[in-house]
Amino acid sequence: MDTLETAYNFGLQTSPKLRGTNDLDVNANFDPYMENDFQAILRTAIPLFYTLNSMNRSMGKDDAYPFVISEPVKSKLTFIHNLLIKGKGF
């Protein structure tokens, strides 16, 4: 969430020029802490993490996010997000 918030505050957008990568576009045009739809967060976070990892690799650094978010983990994160949203009264 903090990474997405930083991307939002910097107005980060990407549109990779790689073939067949339309799903890697990033447009961090929302505050993730105010977003009710966790799927919107995932649609932005996953390509953002891929972009960050690619940048790190180009500089000879380790991946910033050295993991893949599996479907069961996405479901659990969505569940937790929804609980937090309900607790805030959104």
C-alpha cells in the first residue's frame, strides 16, 4: 500500500513498449488507502511491482518484491481489505 501511495503522490504512469504487455500498464491515479475496490489496487500494484523489479534488475540489484501473489493470497488480501474498509465506515 505504501508503494502504491508513493506512486500515486508522484503521479506515476507507465505504458511499456514490450509486445503483448497491455496488462503491465500502470496508472497510479488513486490513493490506495481511500480505494474501496481491492481489485483496482491489485490491477495497479502487480504491474507496478513488475516495473520496480525490472528497474532494479537493470541496475544489477535484487528484486524489490521477490514474490508472486497467488490467487489464494489475493483472496485473503481482498478479505482483509474489505474488513478494514467496513471498520472505517466507508
